[in-house]
Amino acid sequence: MTKIVVTGGRGMLGTDLALELRRAGFEPVPLDLPEFNLCDPEQLRRAVADADAVINCAAYTNVDKAESEPALAAAVNAAAPGELGRLAAAAGKYVLHISTDFVFDGSGDRPWRETDTPAPLSVYGATKLDGEHTLAASGCRHAVVRVQWTYGGNGNHFIKKLLERAKAGGDIKMVDDQVGAPTWTRDVSRALVKLLKGQTAGLYHYAAAGYASRLDVAAFVLRELGLERRLLPCQTADFPAPARRPLNSRFDCTALDTQLGPGFRRPWQEALREFIQ
Ligand SMILES: NC(=O)c1ccc[n+]([C@@H]2O[C@H](COP(=O)([O-])OP(=O)(O)OC[C@H]3O[C@@H](n4cnc5c(N)ncnc54)[C@H](OP(=O)(O)O)[C@@H]3O)[C@@H](O)[C@H]2O)c1
């Protein structure tokens, strides 16, 4: 059986990925804080030595807090992937690394392609972009998969907060100027396992098919739950936060569709309906 280290293995994506790896016949080794620190070179060395390949889902993901903890965010998101890459290069091992739409500034309304120039708005986005670069500079065999608007069974995300607010009753204020595609980590995991099987190299965007504003998603969820709530459209600027967020998170996933073939992405509504049920 092939041993795959999943860093951040108890996070939202890591949890679903470990399950999917097992389903596909791999032996996942989930590693996470507190017993495993991606920034500890000796722990990382042992993890790489122990694995046939590494999927790096570990990240400093608190977007707002990163603004006041830039050094920690950079250590986890930027420096550690470089060290992981150097260790993997020396050992001839493959690395799959996860990145984000926050590398873009979210301008315009065209879906982002892998060839578009990143321009992060936040410390989180900048450190994640640096992590893509340090990994590439290491020379290891690798792929980077950028995801956006993910949700899953084991996480604190937009869909979960929306479900809680919908069940609590009352009107719901929701932004209508952020557009993307809610994307289930279970679906992401299936695509990651396929890339792993092929030890595919490159930079890829992954999102569920179709696009929606946060307001559209909220309306869909309320309809699915059969709940009558008044949705009040508002703008991102109405909710000042320490970190700026991209408004346009649309991904063009043509490169990944071409690489993997059909069946790895489905309409966001189909996946979200299944998740809610
Ligand atoms: N969620 C989204 O909407 C979204 C969107 C775009 C991209 N992404 C990317 O998707 C990937 C997976 O994130 P996720 O959504 O699964 O977030 P998550 O649930 O926060 O998972 C990240 C995991 O990494 C762990 N971690 C943090 N620092 C670490 C360290 N120094 N050593 C080892 N583990 C560490 C976290 O542990 P603690 O919880 O203890 O800190 C957590 O278990 C990340 O690369 C993220 O940037 C996520």
C-alpha cells in the first residue's frame, strides 16, 4: 500500500482527503498540530522520509488574524512549503500542494486562469502565493491546486454559518458582490487523488461548476431547507474586516478538466444539495 502523508490532516480538506485516499486504496497518514508542526524541519524531514508522497493541506487559514500575525502566517504558508519541497526533491518524492483564490485581487468578472497575474490583497493571500513560489523553487516534482469557497463536514465555513443563521430565524443580511462557486472538499479530494495517481505536475484551479454570489447561495440553501427568511442584500464594504477579500473568485478550470477528463466537477447546486441532506 502506498503511504501518503496528509499535512493538515485534521483540517477541513485534510479530513475528507484522508477518507478519499483510503477509499482509493492508499494508506493516508494524517499529520496535524499539535503533535506535528509543518514549521519544524526535523518533524517535516521524518514525515517526508516516511511517505511515498505528501499532500500539503496544512496552512495558516485565519485570514483576518494573519494581518496581525504575518510572521507566523509566512512561516506556515510560505517558508514551510519550500522546506517540504527541498526535502521531497532530495528524496525524489512527489508533493501536491493546496493554494487559494486569495492570490488574486478579485477584480473584474472574468474567471481567473492559472496564467493570470496574482495580486494578493491580504497577508494570507501573499503568504500563500509565496508558498507556491518556494515550492516551485525547490525543484521537487509537484502540482499546486488552488481552491476557493470550500466547505466540508469538518470545518467552520460560510455554508455552516449560513445554515446556523437560517435555523436561528430572522432576516439574513448577505453580500451580493462576492461571486464564486461553493465547492465541497469531498469533490476536491477526488480530483486530488486522481492527480496523485498520475503524479501530475502543474498549476490548476479547482471549483465546482457554475458561479453564484453569496446571496444566490443563501437563497438556494433556504429553498432547499424549505425555510422562509427575508434575505437582505448588502455589500462586502458594509462589513469592515482586518483583511480585504477578493470579490471575484470565479475560477476557470479548463486546465484541470483537460487533465482529468469528465466527472471530476459537478454543478455547485448538486454538491451542496447532497451536503445539506
Ligand atoms: N477554506 C477555504 O475556503 C479555502 C479556500 C481556498 C483555499 N484554501 C486552502 O485549502 C487548504 C486546506 O485548508 P482548510 O480549508 O482545510 O483549512 P483548515 O481546516 O484550517 O485546515 C488547515 C489545517 O492546517 C493545520 N495547521 C496550521 N498550521 C499548522 C502547522 N504549523 N503545522 C501543521 N498543521 C498546521 C490547522 O491546524 P489548526 O486548526 O490547529 O490551526 C488545520 O488543521 C489550505 O491550503 C487553504 O489555504 C481553503
